[in-house]
Amino acid sequence: MSIPQNIFQKSIGDLVEENHVLAAVLYYFGISFFKFEQESLAKVCQQFKINPNQVVEELESWASSKEPSEEELFLHPIEVLVEYLKKKHRVFVRQELPFLSNMVSGINAPEGFKGLMEDLRLMFPLFVDDFIHHIHEEENTLFERIQFLQSIEKGDVPLQEAVGIFAQNSILEDAAEHEAHDDEMEGIRKLTNDYLLPSDAPMAIRILYMELQKLEKELVIHAKIENDLLFPKAVTLENDIKKLISKIIQSN
């Protein structure tokens, strides 16, 4: 990534216009970019007692990071896929959602955008609550179920406990329900008219919309990985374990 030579002297607003990733990086350091649009990066870093070189290094690190492809993830065993998804959950909960919440609650919109921002301030926290609930539910049910199946596979679970999987809904049934609830940002998309903004929209709101779109794209990819990779692997594992338990029962 090309970093401007005069980056420290340029205003936060100009820098974020050139590279909107900087907005999230600044939030990582505790700086709300929309409060300091006219200030230089050097001055803001001095105010927050941050070495500006650290900001640039973090920006370069974020720009060079790369997500694994579906093909790469497919080649890994199911426990690696689960850990990858858990890691993404932590990024959503600890980084991306707080960053967006900070913008939604903190941007001081001009008159023409006040109604929109008021609606977002009502809707976005509800979306966050629902999404975090979904994450916890997934980790406490599906992920733990996969771990339990693997423990059976290793012989770490007594037979009388292992047979309990036959009384539960199959993972295939859970997969169908999961796929039916994938469009988590539908309400926000409708509220923002598919993220449509007039050309004179303030920079801070344009960045907010870009970040909302980015999150939605990430959630679509995340759900696709779960539906196309995790669930099929989990269904295969469950079927194999059920066959294994049935054989053990028949041989006793």
C-alpha cells in the first residue's frame, strides 16, 4: 500500500477520504476520526500521546492482511474451520461492531441527515444485540456439538452418553434453519435505501455507509462459509459418528 510522504501533516479528513481504512485504524487507537476531520494526523496523535509511526504501521498491517479463500478453508479439518469462524466472531464483536456503533452514536449530522441518523441510532443497537445473540447461540450449540462429536470419535465419551446424539435434531435440520436467517442486515439496508447517498453527503456519513456495506459483505461471506463448508463437514462427521455408535451397539 502506498503511504503519502506528508501523511503526518495532512488532515484526518483528507487522509480518510484517500483511504477509509484509516478510520477504523484510528478507532483502534481510541480516536473518532469524525471529531478531528480538520486536524492533522501529527496533531491528533500528539493530543492522544500516540506515536504517529505506530498508526502508519497499523494501517500498513491492516492493508496487507488477507483472508483465506473458500478453497483454502475447505482443505482444512473441521476444527480449524471452527477456530477460524470463532476468530471472525471476535473481530466482529470486539472491533467492527464497536467501531460502527461509535460512528452511529457520535456523528453529528447536518439537518438533511438528522432523521436518518436518529433512525440508525434506534435500529443499529437492535441489530448488534441480535447478531451477538446469534453468535453466542451458534458457538454454544453448533460449535460445542462438533466438539462433542469429535470427542466421541476419539473414544473420550462413554457409550451411554454418546447415544444421546440420536435424540437431538440433526445438524442437517439446524443447517436449514441457519440458512433461513442469514440476511441479518436487511432492516439497515432498507433504512439506508441500499446505502444510497446524495453526492453532497458529509464525509463521515459516507464512511459510515461504506463500513456498513463492508460489514454486510463480510457477513454474507461468513454465512456462505458456514453454509457451504462448515455445515457439510459437520453433517458428514455426525453421520459417521452415528454409524460408529450403531456398530458398537450391534456388536455388544
